[in-house]
Amino acid sequence: MRKFLIISILLGLLFSGTVLAQDVRVDFFYGNTCPHCADESEFLAEMEEKYPQIEVVRMGSWEQENLALLEELYNQHEVPREEWGLVPVTFINEYHFLGYSENQSKMIENGIRAGLGLPLLETEQNNNKIKIPFIGEIDISGFSPLGLAVVLGALDGFNACAMVALGFLLAVLVATGIRQRVFLIGSVFILVSGIIYFIFISAWLNLFLVLENIKLITVLVGLIVTFFAVFLLKDYFSGVVCKLCQVKPGKQNFFVRAEQKLFMQMQKLVSAKMSLPVTLLGVAVVAAGINMVELCCSFGFPLVFTKILTSWELSALSYYSYLLVYILFYMLDDFIIFLVAVWTLRVTQASEKYLKAIKLISGILLLLLGLTILINPELLMFK
């Protein structure tokens, strides 16, 4: 009887120890506007049913009472500082997972299974790849919002309409032969152009941040970007560099007539003998009007950039910092042309052949991004 009691106690301790060893806590931090967070929350609910031993603790990353634990987990798991604040982020024992996708879900489940002492599931490798015709596969897993801002901003900057407007202004200014006047008026034009474009993409960003039906909006963005890309490619194969600049007589639309009137007004302002402050003010107003008209020529890249950017749960400062990087690279080509004009008092323009090549590259990239947003948007939530 005594031996039976001892054996029963030992078996009970062994059994209870096994149960305790199988208890796994999942700390899941999410954002309140993050679609990937909602998807992962549903996935974790399935995991709770599949593995009753786990405890999923859901915490809003913006809530003050959760920040101390979140910072502690960041430090404990040695998460790089640049990744702090990105959601969803999941901590399971010694593992942490940033972001959520189909492949990521298998990795999270493996983290759970490792804690439970179960065999791991097989996961697909290199799932974040996009196939580009004639080029092959490109791994986008190493991309970041910064890289995205640089690449898309630079491509967007080669906008034929914007370059034609700057070239027209510089041609009028250079004719005066006064370097200081070229520098001041040209600087105002470029500064106003940058401000207008920043307001434009900020509006897209805020629109995507406040809209609730995110899945529907994602589909709409994918469709718009895809159609815009198709029109760009159609223009390329039709030999059109800029629709606002290359029109047939008698077929000028409202935008073309408006831009031509603004160009004429710009020429009058620059040529008129009036005080420099008044000229600069007039140039700023006309430049704002020209850039408002030209927004229809540069629509796809800001749309896709801000939509992808909102897939990250970032601080307001981070969002606008990436927008500024985008603007800086968007204005880079104009700034180089402007500096050359100031230094040499000659206008240098990108050739039509070069602008057409950029249009082809932009059209292909936008088409790929649009189709990716429609078919598998998780690929664009860069990790």
C-alpha cells in the first residue's frame, strides 16, 4: 500500500510537470487600424482551439498600460530599434515574429509547437518573391519603407509633365542672363512644387489611415493602380511622352488649356519689370496652379506608396518622415536640372527617348504592384 502511494504521488508530479511544461503564453501586440493584425488575431483564435494549452494575450500597441511590457519584450528579444512600433508583433518564448502573412502564420505555429514540444511543420522558404518578365524573381523580403520611398520617389520624379514645366520656366529665366534671378525664381518654383506634392500624398496617406473598410479599399487601390499602369504602357507604345504636352490641334481638354494659360501667366510675371518680392509671390501662386494641374500625370506612384506605407503601424512622425524622403527623391531630377541651369545659364532637359524608357519601366512596375495588391497584398507588407 505504501509503495502504491509513493508511485501514485510520483506519477502525479510527473504528469503535472508535463502539463506545466506545455503551457505556452503568446503575447500579441496589434494596431487598431492594421488589417494584418486583424488577420493574425483570427489565426490566433484558430490556434487557441487547436492547442488548448496556449494562452493568447492580445494587447493594443498604442495603449499606455501595455508599453512597459512591450519595451521589456523588445529588449529581451533584442529587437532592432528601427523595428520598434511596427505591428503586428508576436512574442512566444524565445521567439518573436514581426508582421503577418501566410508563410508567417506557419512560423508562428511552429513557435507554438516548439514551446509545446511538438514536431515542427514544414515552411516554404523565400515566399516573398515577385516574378518580373525577362528579369526573373526578385526577393522583396529585405525591402523597407525607406527603400520603397527612395525607389518609387525617384521613378515618380521622372514625370515628363513636371519636367516640361520646369524647362519652360528655366528657358524664360535663362534668357534674362541674370543668374541671381534664375536662382531665386527657380527656387520658389521648386519649393512650391514640393509643398503641393507633399500635401497631395499626405492626403492619400490620411485617407487610407481613416477608412475602415480596408479590404475593399485595398482592392480599389489595386484596380486603380493597374488601370493607371495600363494607360502608361498604352501611351508608351503610342509614342506619347506627356498627354498634357502632346495634343492635337482642336482636341485640347480643360487641363491642357488651363496649363497653357498658367504658362503664359508665368512668362508675363518673369518678363515684367516689377519688384522681386511681388514677382516671387506671383510665381508661387502660378506654380501652385501648374502643379495642381499636373497631379493627374503623376497619380499611380503616390497612391501605391501611401497604401503600402499604411500596412505598417507607424507613428505619425515616421509616416511623414517617409513622405519627406519620397518628396526629396521625387524632386531630385528637377533640382539637378535647376542647378545646372543656374551654373551654366543653359537649360538641360532629359531626352524624349530617356523619358519614354522611364515611362515603360514605371508602367511595368506599377502593373506588377497593382496586380500584387489585388492577388497577394501580404507580399507588400515588407518585413
